[in-house]
Amino acid sequence: MNKTIRATALGLTGMVALTACTSAGGSDSKDTVAVVAFSVMESANEGVYEAFQDSDAGTDVEFAPSYGASGDQSRAVVDGKEADYVHFSLETDVTRLVDEGLVAEDWKEATPTNGIATSSVVVFVVREGNPLGIDSWDDLVEDDVEIVTPNPGSSGAARWNILAGWAHVVGNGGTDKEAEEFVSQLLANTPALPASGREATSAFVEGDQDVLLSYENEAILAKQNGEAIDYVVPTDTLLIENPAAVTVDAKESAKDFLEFVTSAEAQELYAGFGFRPVEGVDGVELPEVEGANDPADPFPAPAQLFTIDDDFGGWSVAAERFFADGEDGEPLGIIPQLIEESGADAQE
């Protein structure tokens, strides 16, 4: 019999206190784990913290969590923000810490999941009942469609979203030039780019735009919270893989927590919040997931699932080609150039 996991209804603005955790900068206990993570994890982590604290390894462990846009959080750790455990949207946000000597070079070997802690896919969030009949990527570039997606300069979610659109074209036989034209039109339909994936969700829920490009888990959480939205898993989309690691000076309890996060128990808890179980974790029993299009079958396999490694050569290649910021005289990546041309308001 399938278990039913109901996610706690937390506000999308992320202003609900974590009752089982200390606030950042709280306890000075040696067993307080400083967590620095991307914004989307805030709601889902509450139950995972509590489950870990109920385990032998988590006895007397407290958490000091900090959440925000993935890139901003990574840069904050470089600038001195305390962190024992980091969980980001993109691999490049971890490798930034590796380059600074803050995370070990072999960080991926610490888990059976090659460093991945959560996963999802890119979906289209639409108004309840899908009044425009949005069904495919091509529907998003129609002249009368207005889109919300975050700023790729600060948000990992935005980078997944945009590369999913690029892969739709190239992965179906199109040229790079055609993919660039497609993404350009996508951005032309996007008047504002909120700073993070969570802020983009809030902007869509509170606004009147037609489509939000988002993580599947964000769509499911919004429905769990009673928002009047639906979501579409397109026939071709991109696999989202979010990495986690401990810092080189991390407490032993942080290492225990990383091991727990990649266990079947934690993956089942994350699934209750709409995250797809990560490859490499055995024994995960999928719950019925409230808010999913089909709670009993919450994670249907897309007909075509692109990946960063197979379709873009990995994040080390994709980040430089698509998202380079032009610092130190380096050329701008493709996407910053297209954002400049689109005139979209890139919020920070």
C-alpha cells in the first residue's frame, strides 16, 4: 500500500519559522549545523531536519539554516558566510567553493548519488484550468503569452529553465541558431526576471502572467498550499539535479546529515514535497503526493528527458558557453547577451 505524505503548508515567501531548527546565528553548540541552501529547499527541509534529529546520528543536533538564490548563496560562502552543509541548484555553485578551497575536490565521492541530493524536471505552471491550453514549448513563444522565470545571473532555477528551452530545439533536430532565436523569443515574452526560483513562484501566484517556468516540485508545493494553479510536464524537458556537499571544516554531524539526505528515508520525505528521487538511492518507496497531477503516479517519465551531461557536456562547459558574466574581459555568454537585447528587468 502506498504511503501518503502531506507536505506542511508553508507560505511561498518562506517566512515560516522552522520549529525544529535554530535560526541562523542562533546556538553556539558544537552540534549546530550551519546550512546554506537555495531558496526552494526551505519548505522541504523542515521534515528532513526533524527526521534526522530522530535518528541516532542526529541526537542533539540543531540546524542554523540560510536560504536564498543559489548563486548568491554560493558567493556568500566565499565571502565568509558560515557553512557546514551546502545544497545548491547548480554544480557550478559547489565548484566555486572547491576553487576557493572551501569544499574538497572529491566532494562527489561522499555520496552514492555522485553528489546529487535532490532532483526534479522543468515544467510549465499555468493558471487553474490552463485557460490558454499551454501544452508545449512552442506555445510559450506565441505573441500573446507572458512568462515568468527567474534571473539566471542569481538563480540556478533560471539556468535549468533556459537550457530546457534550448534543448527542446537542438534535441529535436534544430540548429544552434534556431535555438538562440527560440530562447530570444522566450525572453522577449518575459518582462521581469525575479532573483530566485521561490521569488518567481511568488511573483506568478500574486500576478497575472500566463506561464511560470519552474521546478516540478515548486508547482506541486504551490498546489499543496492551495494556490489556484495547474502545471504541465512537457513531452521533452530537462532533468534538474541539485548538488549538496560539506565544507572542509564541517562538523561530523554535517557529514552525517549529508549521508542521511541521500538515504531512502530522506528521499521519500523530499518526494512528498514533489522532488523526484535521486538516482543511486535504493529502496525508495514513492508516496502518494498531494498536489501532483496524479498523486498515485506523481512523477511520470517525459517522452524525452535531456540531461546536462549528455546534451550540454556538463556544467563546466554549459556555464561558460551560456552564462559567462563577461568579467575580466571575458566575452559574455549567450544568455546574458540575449537578456540585454530583450530588455527584461533582471532583478537581484
